[in-house]
Amino acid sequence: MREEILKIAEKQLKTGGFAKLNFGTIAEEFNMTRANIHYHFKNKESLAIEITKEYERTSHEGMIALKEDFKSDFFGFFQGVENVFWEQANCAGSTCICIATKLVTEKDLPVSLLDLTKDFFKDSQQVMIEVIEDAVRNGEIRKDIDAQREATRFHTIFFGMMIYGQYNGDLNDSKAKLSGLITDWANSLK
């Protein structure tokens, strides 16, 4: 039951953020009382923290795995990132796939969750900086590249794709308009 609660709660966090995470709605979905959910999770914040930690752990592991799979292949790595993005969006039926992008913009977010989202963005930024620095050292991209700045440009494009897709509301149209933006950015560094 705990795993099922986590799945529903994760979906709520991705689509509506912390403000929309609701024990009552989850209980209705399983035809149970809220007390049954409280048996597994002390409160809304503890549930959100567990989901966010797991999301961030799997996201980070996925990025590290891609980094290893495409070692010394800068362009393959970023094509892989884009492919994973669209695979996840297709599975979710939306580009709303990142819990951290939902949480970080919320007013009155508990400090514990805000700190987790900041850690997520710092970790993700660090992975991108390392990939870019490796590509500079390997001669795959120009030597005059500022890795910090380019990692920030990548994230601006990547998270912008998520937000645009949410705004657009049509996954297929979003994919048609946004596919290739990450590859275009990577190619601009040659």
C-alpha cells in the first residue's frame, strides 16, 4: 500500500506541486481513510520529502548513467538527455516530469523541501559542468567555453522545455516545436 500511495502522491506533486498534495484525494483513490495514509506518513511534508528524495536520487543516478554511457561523446550525451526527456514526457502524457521545477516556485514551501530542490539543481548543474569540462578537455567542443555558463544555458533550455510544454498543453505539438533545442545548443559549442 505504501508504494501505491507514493505513486499517487508523486503524480500530485508533479502536476500540482506541494499545494495540491492532498491526503484526502489519495485516500479517496484507494477507498480508505486518511488515517490509513497517516499510518505510513506522519504528515504532508514527510510524504513530499520521501517522494522528492526518491525522485532526486533516481534522476541523479540516471544522469550519471548517461554520463558513463556517453563518456567522451558530448553530443551523444545531450542527445541521450533529450531522448530520455521525451520518453518520460510520453509516459507521463505531459512535460510536467520534474518535481523540483514544481516545488521551487511555490510560496510557503517548507524549508526542508526548498533545501531538497536547491540540492537537486546544484547536483544537476555539477553533472553538466563535468560533462562540458570533459568535452573541452577531449577537444569535442571549443576551448573558450565557460562550463558554468553553458551548464546554466543548458538548464534554461531544459527547464524551459518543461514549462513550455505545460503551458502549451499539447504534448505532440510541444515535441514538434521543441525537439532538437538541446542538440542545437550542444552544436553551438563546436
